Amino acid sequence: PIGVTTVTYIARDQAGNDSECSYTVTVFDDEDPTITCAPDATLDTDPGECEALVTDMSLDPVSTNDNCEVDRIEHNYPYAPNNNTLRGATFFPGTNPVTWVVYDEARNFESCVINVTVEDNEIPVFVNCPDSAFVIPNDPGWCGAIGNFPRLIAEDNCTSEGLLTYEYNIDGMGWVEGQATNQYFEVGTHDVQYRVTDEADNISAICTFQVIVQDKEDPEAVCVPQLVVLGENCEGEVTAEQIGSLSTDNCEIETLLISLDAQTWVPSIMFDLNNYQPGPIVVYLQVCDAAGNCSICATQVYLVNELEPEVECPTDVTIDV
């Protein structure tokens, strides 16, 4: 057997005399045990967690053996509740090498290594993706506005919010890194898409919403007085374009109309001395933009008749006295 054994020899002659000698036989076990590790394993992080919890013994050695007897097995992984099994161990993203060692009673040992790789395949999730459009007014004097809506926020099981990569795409113009809250939006409806990527290159589902910029600013109606010279038929026309030539709008003027009573609006008015006497005539100007914002101002139109009167003399007459 393994260990020290004492062997005694006794010699006896025919007269019954004895003589003995003893020696020891020491047997050493210098044969290493054997151990076979489980194959390298790849695990996904647990849902909502940046770790993987082992709930079975699948990562423990497949087999151990010894010519005498196995004393114990143990591993060097620090995040396991017991050093003789990986059941209950917590592994983190990346490759985690674990060394297993088997010992026999003679303190001979052998080892093997298993690599446990944990992958983060969980996508980030937006926590405040808008469920309705953002409606904002134009900035004063501009035909648009800086995006005045909350910053979008996402959560991830591993990557902290500050290390997530945000991207936006406005009206299909391409992905741009950052947040769209400081971008300029022209008056109108814009389709905005967001996506976010974590440090493991997992890309979130697309967050889609609309930004609607409304033109709430009235045009500036500027009335220009007009001098209308009557023609040969004693008529003269004045147009809304003439009276409103200096009018402006933050976007674009859509209609210019004029009126004599601020009720009925037309593009132009034909004046006739048969209806109006020369002198100042009050004319109203209405300026409207495409959003339906309108402004009104008033000015005077002066009719001028520069034609000299014509006198038609009768034919010569001869009178007898």
C-alpha cells in the first residue's frame, strides 16, 4: 500500500534458535491525477442584467481520476459561492478564464482551464420616446424654430446612459450623432427618427415622432400711398402689389388684397372720375401668409387728372345784317 511498510524476516535453525531482521518499504504515489474541463462556454447576460448567473453544474469538470484516490477539486474563480463548483457563480461581459485543479491524497495535482465568455446582446431601450408630435411655434422673425422638446433618454443593461451613442435622422437626410433638440426646423411637419447604440454595438429599436413647427407670426403690412394718373377714358387702376410692395413676412407672403371698406377684398381697384372726385381716397391693404396670418393697414390714393379739356367749336357761321 501507499506509505511505509515494515518487513521482518526470521531465521530459525533445527535447534530452535531464532534470528530476525527488519527493514521498511516505502511506496510513494508520484502519479498525477487527471482532470477534463468542460468545453469553453459562451453565455448571454441575464435579461436586464449586466451579468450571467450559472444555475447548473455544466461548467464543472467533466471527469477526474487518479491511480489511487482523488482528494479534492477546486477552482480559482472569485465570484462563486463555493470553490468546488461553478454553480451559483456570476460571470461578467468578456472572457473569464477559470482554472480547475484536482489533487490526490499524495498532493499530486493536475489542472485545466475553461474560458467562460459572456456577451451582452440586449438592446438599449428608450424610456421617453414621444407618443405624439411636438408642436412648437416659430422663433420670432424666423420661418422655423430651434427644436424645443425634451432630450430623449435610453436605458441599457450594461452601458451607462452617458456612454450610450445617440443618433437622429430628420426627414430621411441621414443619421447624425447627437440629439436633435438644438437643430433648426423650418415651418412644416418633420419626421424624426432616433436610435441609440450601447458599448457592445447593440442598436435599439427606432424611436419615431414628428416635429411640427407652426408659423404664428403675422406679416408686417406696410402701405405705400399711390398717385393714380387717370387715362384718356378717365380711369386709373391701383393694385395690391403697388400698395403692399414694402410689406414683409417671416416666411412668405401668399396674398395681397385691397379694399375700400375693409370688407370686400380684391387684387386691384379701377377708379373712375364719374364715381370718385379727385382727392385722397382711403384704401385698405390686407397681407396674408400661407399659415393664414394676416395684417391690415390703410393708406390714401390720390387721383390725378392731367388731361386738358377739349372744346369742340362749331363750324363758321355767316350772318347777314
